[in-house]
Amino acid sequence: MTTRHLTRIAVKLIKLVTHPVLVFVALQIVWITILVLWVFWFLSQQETLARLSKIIGASTTFSPATGIFTLVVGCVLLGIILVGTVVLFVFTQIQSSLLRQQKSFVSSVTHELRSPLSSLQLSFETLQRRQLTQDVRERIFGMVEKDLERLAQLVERILIASRLDRGIIDYKAQQDEIELRELLVYSVSQLDHLNPQAEKRIIVDCSPTLTIKSSRLGLTMVVGNLLENALKYSPASSLIHVRVQIKEYELWISFEDSGIGLSKNEQRKIFRMFHRSPRAEKQAVPGTGIGLYIVRSIVQSLGGRVWAQSEGQSRGSVFTVAFSRECILSY
């Protein structure tokens, strides 16, 4: 083994030994061991303690019952301290996790802002050249418009996530009459900046006569975020199916892709604010970790529910949004 390999092994061992969870478990083992040893010592020294009580002239006798009571009280107090330590450790780990997610969010947002800003700067520098033809200028203006839309959309999502987290927005109060297929098709048409082939890749299966009552703004954001996720996490040539089904008590809108999939653990965490799949970060998939949080918050605000299903990593995912059948006006 080379010195470099030995250094790497040593660093890994140090990280493993000093990991907060391992240190905490080791401390609890030491604590419990000391407690057990103290109990055995205390029980074995009752006679000695009784003789000591007589020698020092204590007014009360040290009976076995008194000793057991003292032992129980001591164990209860130590148990309370132990539970308090566990609770503090859990909260500390949760806070550490949130800090790591927030740092990841800041890094992701910085990257998301840098891309359109760089494009806008390049477009501006190009437009300063006088020899550009009218066709070239029009194409550049089109690119500028799309970059400005991306920036506006990113800022709007951050603001909405903040308002939803504080409970300021209530989409349920905004009730519109919506032709669902028209809304789905419109949402697909707004994804050109992600993939020019989006309209060919996304298949919408919805009755053209289905009309529902809901918040147009809220539902558009939900559909847009789920379609965007399906595009970003799927192979470039794969198809995405959007299916609308009327169940016995609910209306289901499902978004099925054949992308990177989700593990059981990821399915539980995917809708948390700032959460991003480690595989997505390794593959440098753009994102901020607030899209699915916005989806869940808006759907809950509308009185619905949303969940994710997957057969495992690299086996695709299905995100389903369900609303009460009472929202259906006609079909």
C-alpha cells in the first residue's frame, strides 16, 4: 500500500470513529454499563452501609426497603437524564440535517441563477454588435425572453415556498372552473426551456370534456412542477405518461416516468423542503429541492393528497395527485 492509500484509510477511520451517532451510542453504552455496575455494587454493599449507619450514629436504621427505594429513585433520575440526552441528540441531528439541506439549497439556487444570468449577459454583449441581422436579433430576443421567464419562475417558487411554509397562502379559497385537459396541455407547452421535445415526449390521457372546480394558479404550479421533475430525472428519449382517472371517491392525476426511480427511504423524504436525492446531486441534475415541497403544500391546501411510488432505483416513478370527486363539474 502506498502512503496515499494509508492516509485515506486513516482519514476514513477517524471520520467513522468521530461520527456523532457512533460517539453517542458509545457514550450511552458506557453510561448504562456504569449504571448496572452501580446497581450491583449498591445491592452488595447494603450490609456495609447499615453498619456504617450505626457507627456514625444515624438516628434511622438502614433497612433493605430503604435501600431498594433509594436505588429505584436513583435509577429513575438517571433514566430521566438519559431520555433528555437522547432527545437533545435527536434534535441536534435534525438541526444539523436542516443546515446541510439549506447549504445545498443555497448552492443549487446559485447554480440555477448563474445559468440564465450568464446567458443574458452573453445575449446583451451580442446585441451590442451593429452588424447583426434582424433574424439573429429576433432569435436573441427570444432567448432573452426565455431566460427572464426562468429567472422569474425561480424567484416566484422561492417566494411561494416561503409563504406556504408560514401558512400565508390559501389556494382553496381560489375556485375556478377548469378544463383539465386544456390545463395539462398548456403546462406541457411551457416546458420548452427544459426540453424542446417535451410536447412529443409527454402523452396526456385525459377526457377533453372533463371540467373541475379548483384553483387554476395552484393546480398549474402542481402540474408544472411534477412534469418538470419527470423531464429532468428521465432519459432524454423516454416517454412520460400523464393519466387522469376517476375513481369511486377521488379524481387521480398520475405522472409516470421511466427515470432514476426512488428507494423506499427516498419515497418518505421526497416531499420535504430542501430535500434532494443524493443520486440527483451526483448526476448534477439541476434543481433546488423546493419543487415537490410546493406540490405537497398546494395539494394539501386544495384539500387533496399526493404520494410517490417506485419499484426501486432506475425503475421509474409514479407521482399521483388525488382530489375529492366533488371537485368534478362535468366529464
